[in-house]
Amino acid sequence: DLTIEYSSGNVFADLGFPDAEERQTKTRLALAFNRILAERKLKQVDAACLLGLPQPKVSALVNYRLDGFSVERLLDLI
């Protein structure tokens, strides 16, 4: 017998994260950030210089390691 469970539209909520909305928002903002980098063909080092960030922070964004970023900070970067 197969049980199908439909998504809520937020994978983080489906997985039971208490901060699901924030995680989804951060992920969407990081996706937008990465699209901008790709459209402008910016390397991480160049993006870091333009944004005044250390390159490892840009690397974290590119790799969706978002724990060190607030939603507000991500909005400022886009």
C-alpha cells in the first residue's frame, strides 16, 4: 500500500523545521543572488569586491550555506 503525502509548498515545513518560513525565504534570496552572479558572469572574488564582503561569505551564499545571514542582509545584497 502506497501513501502519498502532498507538499505544503515549503520543503522545510514538510521536514519539520521550526523556522521553515525563514529558511525558505533565505533560500529564495540566495537563488536570486546566484542568478545575478551568473547573469553578470561575476566570479566570487569580483562579487566580493563589489559588495564589500570577504570572498568566503560569497562562497557560502553560492553554496547555500545561509546560517550566517539574516533575511535583511540577504535583501541588502540583491
